[in-house]
Amino acid sequence: MENYSFRTYNELFTHISSLENDYFLNYLSNQKYTNISITDFKNKVICLSLALKDLGIQKGDTVGIFANSSPFWLIFDFAIHQVGAISVPIFANISTINLNFEIKDSNMKFMFIDSQERLKDIEEKNSNLIFITHNFCIKESNFYNFDEILVIGKQLCDSNGFVPYEADENDIFSIIYTSGNTGTPKGVMLTHKNIISQLRDINILIGLDNNEISLSLLPLAHIFERTVMSYYLSKGISIYFVDDISNVGNLLKIVKPTIMTAVPRLLEKIFNKIKTQISQKPFLSRIIASFAFSYALSKNIDRSSFLFEIYDKLVYSKFREIFGSRLNKLVSGGAPLSKEIAQFFVNIGVPIYQGYGLTEFSPVISTNYPAENKIGSCGKVIPSARIKIAENKELLVKGPSLMKGYLNQEKLTKTTIDENGWLHTGDAAYLDEDGYLYITSRVKEIFKTSTGEYVNAISIEQKLAKNRYIEFAVVIAQNRKYTTVLLFVDKEKYELAKKSNNNLTIEEYYSKNDIVKNISTHIENINKELNQWEKIVDFRIITNDISIEGGELTPSMKIARNKIEEKYENIINSMY
């Protein structure tokens, strides 16, 4: 902590450069990990920054990063800041409409891009961009290859040397666009002070040793992963990147991380996968595993008991192998995590720390951490932040992590940050007697029926998604007479069934009486816990794909409600 004195992202780079690690950044090449040392990282950033400056990138220019997460994403990002430019991360799976909006809205001049395929989504009106390409070459006047300009930068460094850029902590560091799940993306302007204040707080709460090993699987365009990754970088720990989300299971066993970040959806999928695997075991193994699974859902599990020791040896140790067997810190964020799933993983020896935040706050507002962890809560507010609960239960927050504002949206900025400097989160919350924060609902996702009653959509959707046949649930209630729901099915269940019957269609599988009855019973059980006006009156099983590309999901895997309701308008109307 004594060396944690940097004030800007540029000074963070100087700090990182003083550390040592031969296995600092690691990426897959020909199915094997290739490592980049801190020394290599430092030299590449310096040379690239000189080359980018030579290309004409200046202080205040906005530079896009449209690429998969990798060491080269980070190298380019740090090089941008050594010129005084502003980075604009872009989700690799962004829709064409949002991509071109962000290019125009940010007045982007340059773009780092790692696939020629991505160029097809960039409209002609944005063709004046200057591209720095990685993994491919195009011989045109506005295209420069990463490796080639790196050589030029090395020559410039050898002849002229390198003088670090001195940023001001109030300068804009990056423009992060929100996912746009309810409308047009908003460009959140974050300063150097914003991001560095986050790193200081995380360091106070977690204080990682430099021998930790991280597996990075979330996109760096996501502010949650970028902030956490910046903290890992500041500690000089080894970071291994996932090449493809479908390869996570394999890489967990290869890398055997000690720490990683994840979104609830990934944990839900692992949880459901464990349940499926149990159901496929031989009779005796299935019985033992089923009892162990149920026991792991208990609130007050006795780790010293003989029963726990047996379950741990026979069952839980096998579950932990999914994560590589060494995981001691798993930070979950980006969306609410069900208490049941959090309880399960903690009980089997996979410590999960749930947090809460917003892009507008860089993003962490509160978090659980090793010394303070209450399952089901969002943890305690970070040291530098202040919060208060408004009369309508909305959570308000202020502190050095608070954004400068929304790009090109002064009016929206003023309605989001009030005259006293409080950020209105849009989330209803409360604090318990121990100071732990709980988010009860998203104000914008509490729907008012046509009869004037309120329905908490997220809470109901989380309960529905616990069914093994359901991938996503979307509650329909706004301005409606009663509550209905669209249920998007789990495709993996169908693929397993298809192995024994190749002619089986997904529609036939999900119209089987036992499956429909299973889902109906699940809904009936949920209805017993709901107020009369919240009860699900009707539902439709949707076998179509739900995807980012199709617009039903945001790049951060959240439901794009408006898009879904628009796409399935006729089906929704048939339930009323």
C-alpha cells in the first residue's frame, strides 16, 4: 500500500513499470498460452504511444477500441493515455446501430480493431476513420498495422527517447457507453480521478498479493471488468485471457485461477450444469450427490460436522474442480445474483463476493470482501463513497468515483446528478442494521399495471429462471390488465435430448407434456409467493434464439426489454 500513490492512469503505468512479473499478461496462440512480461508490456506501450503520436493522435482525441479482450487491448489502451487521448471501449458484439451511433456521438477519429469482419458493420459515413489493425493487414491509406507501427515507435524511441505524458486527474480518461437496454446508449465520461479512486478503495478492501492468478473472461469494454483488471495490473499479478466464452470451462482447469470476476449469468449456468450432471449420474452416486446438493443450499451449514466432511470429499471437491480447484476469490457484479446460488457456491468452498455498482460511478458503489461478507447483500459501501436513501427508497451516491457527466447530454446529466452532487441510481435500496446494502428493485423495472398496481419484474424473473428448462424470463406487466411472461428455453437441454432422437425438433421437445407441466408447476409455486396482482396469469414458451446479435440481449447479457416486447408484440397480445 505504501507504493500506491499514483493519481492518474498515466502514473499507474509508471507504477506498473516498476514491478516485475515474467508471466504478466497471457494470451492463447495456437491453443497454448504466450506470455508478456511487465518489461515487454512497458516497452510495447512506450513504442506504440510514440507511433500513435506520430500518426497524428493528439491530446483530447477520442480513440475507439473495437476488439476482443487481450493483452493487446490493454497495451493499446495504455498507449492512448500516454498521448493524452481518450479511449472509447466498444463491445465486440455490439449491434450495428449502436456501433455507428457511438462512433458519431464520440466524434471518434481513430480505431483499434482486431478483425476484418468488424469493418462490415461500420457505415460509409464513418469510413473517414483511421484504423490500427491487429491480426490482419489492409493496404490502404487509412489503415496501419499494429506490429508495423510498433517497429516505427521503437525507432522513434531509440532516436528521441520517451517522455511520459503528465495527465491532470480531472481530465477525461475514457468514455464508456452504457448497454442501451432501454434506449440509445449514453456516453459516460470518466476522469482519471474516477478510476484511480476506485483502485484505491479496492486496494483497501482486498489488498491482493502479487502471487495471485486471474482468469479474465468478461469483456474489457465492460466497466466492471476494466476497473477490476486495472486493479490487477496495479498489483502486477498474472492475468490469463479467455479466447472464447465457450472455452471457459476448459481454461479454468488449465489456468487454475485464484481470483476472477464473473457475471451472475455465468454462475447460474454453472449452477444449472451441476444439477444436470447430478441427474445423469448412476443411481447410488446420484442419491449421494443430490443430498449433498440440497445440503449446500442450507443457510447454516456446519463445516465441522462429519456429514460435511463426507460431502466435501465425495461431492464438493468435484464441484470445485469446475473452477480449477484453487479459486479463493470470485467477485460477482453487473447484475443481481440470487441468494440461493451465492449460498450454494460459498458452502461448497467457492467464496463469492457480490458487489453493486453503476457505470456512472466507475462502477463499484458497494461490495462484499473477505473481511466483511454477508450472503444476499451487496456488501458495504466503499470507503470513499457516501450514500443516502431518498424518501421514495431510491439510492443516492456521491464521491470521487462519480462521472463527469454524459457526453453531449447536459440535460440528462442534470437530471441524473442533482444540484447537491448526488447521483440518482434508479435503484430502490435499504441498509440493514450492520450497514450492508440491499438492492430491492430497479425503479425503471417496477411495472405499473393498468389497474394501478406495481409488479417487481426482476424479482419474478429471477425466480422463473431457476427452472432447469428456462434460460431467460421476461415479465410483461406495464400498462397491462395482469402479469404474463415470455419464457426463453435452455437450448442445451434440447441438444442432449436430440442425441437419442436426431429427428426431434426443439418445438416438439418443448411441447412435451412433462416439460410443459414442469414449467406450469414451477409458475404455480411462484404464484403462491406473489401478491394477487403480481401472479402470472399466462405464459408462452419461446424456442427462438435470444442473443446479443438479435438485439434481445445487451452486450453485458442483460435483457433488452424494449426490443423483446417489440419483436414478440403479437405473441404478447395473444395473452390478453
